[in-house]
Amino acid sequence: MYTGRFAPSPTGPLHMGSLIAAAASWLDARAAGGRWLVRIEDLDRPRSVPGAADEILRALERLGLGWDGEVVYQSQRESLYREALDKLRPHTYWCDCTRREIADSSLALATDGAHIYPGTCRARGARAGRALRIRTDRQEIRFDDRVQGAQSQLVERDIGDFVLYRADGLYAYQLAVVVDDAAQGITDVVRGADLLDSTPRQIYLQRLLGVPTPRYLHVPVAVNAAGEKLSKQTGAAPIELSFQTVRKALRFLGQPDAANLDEALRNWNSALISRRRALALRP
């Protein structure tokens, strides 16, 4: 059975960028007769805002985007991440490099703008360090995104050995999302295209852990007039909790106008979504 999910970070109220991802995920799941789960990605505690998770859930309910089962919180699942990290131990190593040292020694930037890790600590065999990295290889990761089309990445060349356990003592997003999607039986991931370049890293980990790879659908990211992704950091305003806001999300996703969610669900067609990675949000 189709099982989708919406996984917001509780850094503030639901804004238009988050609603677009939520609406696309909800509509795709319900149109397939599937389940739709909600997972709160609150692993990064310093960024989490008290009360934001409850506010996001209330907003989803007010807009009619109901979910199945209990809401899952990443902060309560650290034992699962620890277990997965133990399985990956033969493929990992400790790294003592600071961000400045990586920037000074890196020869290029990754697609997400981060410095490609040059493998400085690979052969050191340290028993402890600042962060734990996964050792990548030269295999090409290929997948077909339902909107963005055929994708490929050589993780070792394009990203380098990436972090699974951070220097601040937190499990990295790439590990947590793979573990959670597998544990929840997620078959379809619908999310913003800002995460498209993270997908090969997640597929790489899925293969090492022996868990299924979901289908992926990445919708364009909503950007403001300055070309910045809508987020708390760029001053994205909380949404108005009315169906007019959902209609605005439908327009952004290239869908026909609808008078209510039932009509939006009948009309849902993922083939109408733009293949651009980012689109300006019109007033």
C-alpha cells in the first residue's frame, strides 16, 4: 500500500513553502488510496521552537490535511539511529576536521553549496573524533524522480564522505530520515526539490542498511522576490488557515482550481507539476 509522509521541522509556524510540500504529499497519497503519516523532525534541538510542532499539527487539522496513525517525533527515536549506526560501523570512520579545515583543503563545492570533504581522516583509523563519517565509493547512484526525471550522482566525487553523527552530538539528518522512512514503511516521498541532491546519499545508506528505496517526487521550492527559499530564516510569514491558502498551493503545483479538498483530490495530477527546482510564489 502507498504510504507517504510529511516531515516538518518545528522551527516555527507552518508557512507557504511547507504547506506546498504538505499539500502535494497529502494529495498524492490520498489520490492513490494510501496512508499519510506525519513525522516531526525535531532531532536538531537547538533549532526547534517550543510549541511549534503543536502549532503545525493544528494548522494541518484546520486545513483538512488529516493524517493516519500517531505522530512520530525524531527526538524519541534515538535508539533506532544508534542501532543503524552500529550496523554501519564497518563503513565509517571518525573525523577531527573542523569546518575551516575542510574549507581550506576542499577542492570544490558540492551541489548543495557545501565543501566536498577531501577524505583527510579516512586512513587515520582514529578510535574517536569530532564526527563520524560514512566512507563512500565510486558507484553511481541513479534514480527516476516522478517530476524531475532521471537523476544520477557519484557520491564520492560530488559530495565526499558525509557525516552520520555530528560534532555537536546529534545524529545527522541523512541517517535519521533513512531510518525513519524504513521503520515507517514509507513507499513514496513527496517533498521540496531543495532535498533532491540529498536523495543519492539516502539511497546509498538504504543500500548499506538493506532497506527498501521509496519512490521520490520533488516539487519546486517556493522562493521569494529575492530568490530565497521561503523559510523562517528568510522571514516567511505564517499562513492563513483557510482553503484560499490551499488554492494558492494548488496553483503553485500547476493543479486546476478547486472549491474544496474533495475536488482538489479528484483533479490531482502530478504530471502537471513544473520540473523547475524553484518557482517564485505569486501573490
